[in-house]
Amino acid sequence: MKVNQDQIDSLRYSFDSSSNRENLLVIELEDETSTPKVFYKGEEVTMKTRFLFEWETQTNELGGTRYNIEHFEKVHNGIVRKGYGLARGKYALDGEDG
């Protein structure tokens, strides 16, 4: 059975090789116009300002994974900007960090 874009209610990408471990990164997208929900190490990232995820399979060329999450967090006397990121494979060799 083939599924087209209109039939997809939610896209869920998880970066995990074992069902016994917690996912590193989960992205939920209800439709193409919604704001993605991003979970990093099991915690939802709120007050997101930017999110990038790239993955390329390894074929004749080196594949890779890259993500960059920028967000704000409330602290006792204000708000601070924070982020998470990773570059592996071809993206690490490119020297790009998202």
C-alpha cells in the first residue's frame, strides 16, 4: 500500500537503534503548515527559534547526520538562549555545524 503526502497525519522521526533505549531526537509534525514538536533526550524543547535536521544515506559517498536546535529557556531573572547540535559523517567533514 502506497501512502501519499495528503494521507500522512503525523511524521515521526526517531534516531534510535534500540527499542530499549530512549530516543535521542523525535520530531512530530501534524501537517506541512504546523510547528514541529521537538523532543531531545525525552524532553520537549519549548520556545524554539530554529530547528534544522538533515540526514543523508551512505551510498557511493559518505552519508551523515546533522541537527541544530536553538531555543530559549526561562531562568530566575530572565530568558537565556540555548541550543543543541550534532554533525556526523559528511557534515562533520564539511566543517559545518548547522
